[in-house]
Amino acid sequence: MLRRHSRGLAPIAWLAVLLYILFLLYPLGRSLVLSFTNRNPLKADSSFVGLANYTDLFHDARLLATLRFTLLVVVVVTVVANIFGLLFALLFALLLNRNTANYRVMRTIIFVPQVLSGVIVAFIWRSILTQNGLLNSALSQIGLVGGDGPVAWLGSTNLATVSICAVVSWMTIAFATVVYSASLRTVPPELYEAARMDGANAWQRFRAVTLPMIAPGMTINVVLCLITTFKLYDVIAVLTGGGPANTTQSTAYYLLEVAFTQNLFGYSSAIAMLLLALTAGIAYTVTFLLRKREVRL
């Protein structure tokens, strides 16, 4: 009977393997092959160009600019999302960790930004951040916007970068808050009681008890935030369209522009391989370092 039951689960396992190959390994392998060609969908033939596409990567000024911008957004969003996610989790721990209906509703509301589509979030924030948007209207009502006119939140290079980081952080904080809240629920109350009996103050209890116990949750938050932000496209496409003057183009945005505007599938595939290697390398390194930190704590 047990053997028959095991055989009954085998088709499901093979289906999972097939889907994994079909939707992950095959596209990845196809992109790798294309990255060694000059594939252009407007041309009937393509030829093998070896490492020419990869050599061009290091001479592409726009690509290097997008990499710098992407790394800046990744660092800012990861730091901001984790700091505020942990802060909110600590502030609302008593509310979020109760099991009554009201607190479950509050927990759901806090998670809403993560559930919403990035395109929807970007459209909402674009209506807020445009020159005639809600933010400038509110600032003008209280006198913070003077005679120089409305603030160009999306029209200035620096302010557009700040706006993108703020919107993406707002989306990511929700997930970080939920993960940290779940991690806080795993901390045994006895540890806090023992720390109080030893004379530890609030900061010492946080440093000696809370941080070590929520370290796995912190690792999850940091790594997932890194991976998610590296492939950022939708928010930028709606908020700024990569402007002004291409200064807010992420690498993923530039990749799709090269592929579907310039029709350079071979070169865009090389960019995709570079982005994949960079994301995987940084994510693995950060995971390794944070795991070592967990052991030390």
C-alpha cells in the first residue's frame, strides 16, 4: 500500500521537474547560447560571435551607468527596508503577534504594499509625485513650496533617484516587517526574563537576546531584498521611464530596451547573463557572511 502511494506521487514530482526545466533551465540555457551570437529578430540569420558581446559589456558606458544606479538602489533599499521593517516589527510586536481578528486585519493591512503589483504601486506614487500631484499640493498648502514652483520629484536626477528608492523601500518594508514580526514570535519570553534578572537594560536585551534570535529572519530579508531590487523594472518604467536623460535606468530596464527597442537579442542576453552572475554572486556572498554572523551571535 505504501509503495503504491509513493508511485502515485511520482507523476507530481516529475511534473515539477518538467516545469522547472521548461520555465527556468531552458530559458536560461537559451539565453546563454544567444549571448554568443549576434541574434537580431529583424534578420533571418545570426552568426556565432564568441565573446564579442561580453567584451562590449565593459565598453558600454550606458550599461556601466545602469549598474552603478542599480547598485545604489539595491544598497539604499536593502538598508532602509530592513531598518524600518525591524523598527515597525518592534513597535507593533504586541499588536501584530496577537491572534484576535482586529490584529489579524492590521497585519494584513501592513502587508498590502507587498501584495500590490509594482505597476499599480508605481501609478499610485506617480500621481502623488508629479508636479501637480498630491505631495506638491500638500506642501503648497502648508507653505513649504514657495515661489520657485512645484518640486520636480521625478524630473530632477537626484530627486528622481530618491523617489524611486522611497517607493521601492515602501513596497519592501511591508515584507520585512512581517518576517521580523514572525521572527520575534520565536523568541522565548524566558530569555528576556533571565536577562532582566541579570540586570540587562532594554538595549542590552535587544543586543544579547533579540538580535541573535532574529538573525535568520534578517538573513532572509536582506537576501530577498537584494535579489528583488536587482531585477527592478516595473516601478522605474512607470515612474520615470528611465529619465531624466537615462539617469534612472536600472540594468533590467536597459536590458529590455536593448532587446526590444534596439532588437539586439544576442547583446541583451549577454547583459542578462552578467546581471544573473552579479546577482547570484552578491546574494551568495551576503548569505555566507550573514550565516557566519548567525553562528557568532
